[in-house]
Amino acid sequence: MKISIITVTYNCATVVENCLASVAEQLYKDVEHIIVDGASADGTLEVLQAHRPQLAILVSEPDAGIYDAMNKGLALASGDIVGFLNADDYYAHHRVLQNVAQSFADDHKLDACYSDLMYVDQSDASKIVRYWQSNSFVPNSFSRGWCPPHPTFFARRDVYQCFGGFDLAYRIAADIELMARFLEVRKINVKYIPEVWVKMRMGGTTNKNLRNVWVQNQEVLRALKRHGLTENALRFFAHKIWLRTLQYVRRPTE
């Protein structure tokens, strides 16, 4: 069972090496790591070329944003399972992809799985800032401000082939729209794995400033309406604030 890991890069020379190493050091080896670079000009390409032997595909060209680049990666992927790892993220331990593969091997009807994520300090990765503990999917969860952490989300490639990739009408929330479409609308068979799979550095696009947070949430509400899902804005924001607060309070037990 081959796993395709797609990483989108753009001017991330200072952090991408950690991402590359975390994939290369996985115990599970039937993996193709696909890099879609947006024509970086800060030395990112030099870092990628230094690790070229471990990369299945390396593409560098202008794109229309991160989700356009992710769609390019999907078109290039040949694995049975597809996951996305951001350039400034890395896997929490060496058994992540082994556990992913085992989850699908144990249940041949499984379409996707996801787990937990830890936000770490941008300059000190040993410092936990937020712990995104997810839970099992329940219908209408997206309407209550819930979603899985996208970097922990792995789905069969044929799910993307059947139900489509990232909708570029959503500039910041296309990953949330995609997961809502898969889970809520298409009702794929999904499983929550209660362990930390990914560590994410603070400072990403969505959480860069309050304006981006606002834009993302407005896009999510627009997606919910488009898909005919309940979208009570007051309940959505109240529950989302509660979930976000818990991320700062909770800590993993391991």
C-alpha cells in the first residue's frame, strides 16, 4: 500500500528541511514524497535539490495559491493513500505512516482517517502552544465549528478522484470545505485515531492575523450554506471559540 505525501512549498528555506527529514525517517517506506514548489526565490529550491534523492517528484513553477498547488500534487500522486504535510510541519514520531497504513489495512472499507495535532512555538519546537485534540466525527459537527486537523487527514486517492479536490473558490478554507464535503455530504467512512501525528509551527497563513481568521470562518460558513448544512452563525462561533480555548488548556497525556 503506497502512501503519497504532498508538500507545498514557497519561500520556506528555514523550515522545510525538518519536514523533509520527518518523512524520510518514517519506518514505513512505501512512500512517495511529492513537492510542489511555487517558484521560491529564497533558497528553498537549493534545500530541496540537496534532498532530491528522497523525493519522488519535485515541481517548481508559479501557481494560483496553496490549494492550486495541492491540486497539482493530487494530479501527480500515484499512492493508494494521500496525505498533506505543510512545509513548516513535521510528523510527531517515526511510526505515523506505519499507523496510517495499518489503519487502512485493518479496515478495507475505510475511506479516510485523521488524528491529533500539536501547535509548537515557531522558534522552539519543544514548546507546545496548543494541542488540537480531535474526536470521532458526528454528523453536523462542521456546523458547530468542528473539523479534523487537515495535516493529519489521510484519504484514499480514489476518494479524491470520485469527489474532487480543493475548491479554489475558497482562498483560506478550501481544506475545511473539502473535509466537510467528504464527511458531511458524501458521507465517506472515516475513523479518528486518538494520537498525535503532526506538529505544526505557529505562524501559518490562517492564524497569521485576526483578519485571516475572520476570512476563513466566513468562508466556512459560506461552504456550509452551499452544501445545505445547518449554519447558525452564533452557534458556530460560540462552539468554535470553546474548541479553540480547549486547545490552549489541554495537553497530551504522553
